[in-house]
Amino acid sequence: MGFKAVKAQILGCLASGNVLHEARNDIDIKNLLSTGQISVENVSEIINRTTGTDYECSPHHIIKDIEVHIIKKSYQGKDWYIKWYFVEPNSIFISVHN
């Protein structure tokens, strides 16, 4: 799946509320979306401004058949790191932090 399709899919998930969060240690630091420290609208705005040069993907660390999508984007003076994967119909966020 190319970046444009990934971007459209994640923006669609955010708009429709198909958003889950992977359980992890340090969730209050590593996933600000799950704790409400950043809004879905702000995450959507960051992703919407992302280009292909801000994006990469790699296999999930446990389930190798799942592609994990990573965005590294500077937005409003902060460097954001956003990491997620898809399990239809949801997006599952691993990290959203700066």
C-alpha cells in the first residue's frame, strides 16, 4: 500500500472514530492520543500535513504480517512521532508523542 492510500485510510479511521490503542508501558508518555493530551483533530492535522518523506513502514515486532506505519513530522514547533497499524476496520495506535 502506498503512502497516499495509507494517509487516506488513517484519516478516514480518525474521522469515523475507528481508533484503538495498543497496550504498552509508559502509555502516558508514549501515546498522548490515548490519554487525551492531544486530540483526534490535532493528530489528523499533523497527518494531513505529512508528505511521503515524513513516512516509513516496517513489520510489527510480534506479528510480522502486519505493517506498522510511522510518521515523523514537525508541527507547531514540536517534532511528532506517530506509529500505528491497521486491523480492519480500525487503526491501532502504538505511539503518539513528541
